[in-house]
Amino acid sequence: MSTQKSVEKVVLAYSGGLDTSAIVPWLKENYDCEVVAFVADVGQGDEELAGVEEKAIASGASSCHIVDLKEKFVNDVIFPTLKTGAIYEGQYLLGTALARPIIAEAQVAVARAVGADALAHGCTGKGNDQVRFESAFAALAPDLHVIAPWREWSMRSRPQLLAYLAERNIPCSASATKIYSRDANLWHISTEGGELEDPWNAPTAQVWTWTAEPEAAPNTPEYLTLSFKQGEWVALNGEAIEPVGAIEALNKVAGAHGVGRLDMVENRLVGMKSRGCYETPAGAVLFAALQGLESLVLDRTTQDYRIRLGNEFAQLLYDGRWFTPLREIMLAAAHKLAEPLTGDIVVKLYKGQVTVTQKRSPNSLYSNAFATFDEDEVYNQQHAEGFIRLYSLAARIRALHQQSDEASS
């Protein structure tokens, strides 16, 4: 191949998996450059991070920078996004898309620190992540060259990548028989490939790794009390827990009840449909709790607007437009909308379902004095007649015109 630009030092978003293990030597051979590996710890777990620095060096990287991004991920991305109520295509809590801005930002910071003149990623030319990473790079470091090996090299399969590494005596724990492609972070784990490539195939038990089969989950429901202040996380069952620990705890307890599973065919940004199985136990609980609180404290028109904001923010995040003025504007609106979201929510976890059973807030707009079916002294039901006449005035005028036209004809 011929390169379009001379590169001296590149920072690669490295995971230690098959693709990025092959990318390290490929970059050195085809760009004749130094490769610095960058690993983002976004809560994917100790198992995935174990030995990753040694793997990177063994693959040919000059150094490996592991950056702990968990707190920043939660405080700067996850919880602000929760305030918007973002959910993609009515189902997806955006686990993969949520992590990309924070990873790309840290990758650029490492590149600046080591004096790199290029960035590289292992995203394929078919997916959304290439757009997310490169849109972030464009906004944060337009001067750095971006290399996307999957759009340049001739390798197209796992056996070819494994053979490439074997020829160079580079160790890799991957095998040619790997069934699934997974992506994990503190918020979720996604699974694609294998039997999921046929939408007619139901996912087998091997697909799910964080959540119990709902039928095999405990026969006794579990109740949790979640507390919020102005939409910000406060406590679980009355105990103050910092946000990262709260998500980890909710993932365990909700996952044990089979909560947070999603089997979805979605529309990718690049135009094709794809199927993925997502597990987001903590996200499902937090999303339900905040929606329950919203129902208590937001009036109808404000809640309608929040729903529209959530849909638009989900599209923005899914499409990789985090580093834009629009994101700042929308989050400012979300923070304002969340100001009255103070209170406690009780959720019931049972056989794959999360249900809000109790809610209270000092900002509640619910008034038993007005809503009661019993006798009250605050609502004159006769007033409803005038309201209905005005509310239906347009329909009444239209009908009167029609009657007049029919009579004249």
C-alpha cells in the first residue's frame, strides 16, 4: 500500500483484542512509525484489562498508557445523559455510544502528551464507531492525522488476522472460532455476531453474560429505594454511594433479577441495519426511576418537551456529535428540566422487569385534594363544562359550517 501522509508517532486506541493486536505491527510496517498504545478504563472489568500493557508491548508498541476514565465517564457523560432521558429508537440506552466521547478525548490528551502526530482506531468501515471517533478527533485535534486500518488493509477475517500475527510471532489469546463480538463498559455490555446475524434466530443462553435468565431469576421480588436531588444521584436504600459504585451495585442486583436485557435491530448511522443484544441492568433501573420522578413533578407540556429532548439527544449521541455546541445547549436544557427532580423512588425487580411502585418528592405536583374520587372542596366540577366548550370550539364551528352547507344544498 502507499501512504498519503508521513507519520512519526501514532497513538492507537488499544484493547488487547485481535484487531488492535494486529494493528500495532501493521502501523509500524506500513507507516514506519512509533506506535503508542492507549487503553481507556471505562469499567470494562479487570479481566479485560489484565495483562493489556504486556500485550501491547509484545505487539510492538513502544509504550502503553492506561487511563482510568470511570469517574469522568459517569459524571460527565452518563448522568448528564440520563437527565435528557435519551433512549435510541425507543429502546436502546446507548451503552457503546456513551463511552466514545470520553475515550476519544483521553486519546487526544495522550497524543498531545507524547507529541504524536497521528491517531489510530480499530473501528471497521461498516460501523458507527468510526464516525464517533473521527468526529471527536475533528473537533478536538483537527491537526492530527487519523489512520483507520480497517479501511486500508486487505485483511477481512479473523483467520487472516490470526495468520498475520502468527507470521510475526506475536502472541494473541484470540481464536478463529470466536463466535461473538462484544463491547463492555461500566454502563453495559453489547453482543453481536453468531446466531444473532439471523434475526429469525432467538439468542441462546451464551449471549447473555451480565443478566440472569428471567425465568431462573429469584421467585421473590426485590425492592430498592433510589434517591435523587435535582436529577443527580444521591443514595441507594438510604445509603450514600458514589456514582461509579452505585452503577456497579445496581448492575449486580438488577442483573441477578434478569433486568436490563434488550434484543434489538437498529438503524446504524452508516445506513445498514444491525442486530445487537444489550445488557444494561443499572441503566434500566435508573432510567425507570427518573421517569417515575418526572411523572410526579413535571407538568404535561414540560414532560412532553423532555421526551422530545431525549429523542433528539439520543440521535445526537448515537451519531457522534458530542463535541458540538448543540450538545452543550441540549444539556443546559436538561439540567434546567432536572431542577425539580428531587425525591425518592421505590422500584420492584422481578423476573426481568423493573417497575416503579412508590414515588415521593417535595416538588410533587400531584394533589390528592384535587385528584380524589371522594368529596372535595377545591374542585367545582361544573367548571369543566365551560372548559370543554372552549376546548372543543374549533370542532363545533366546523360542524356548524358543515350543517349550514348541507342545509343550503
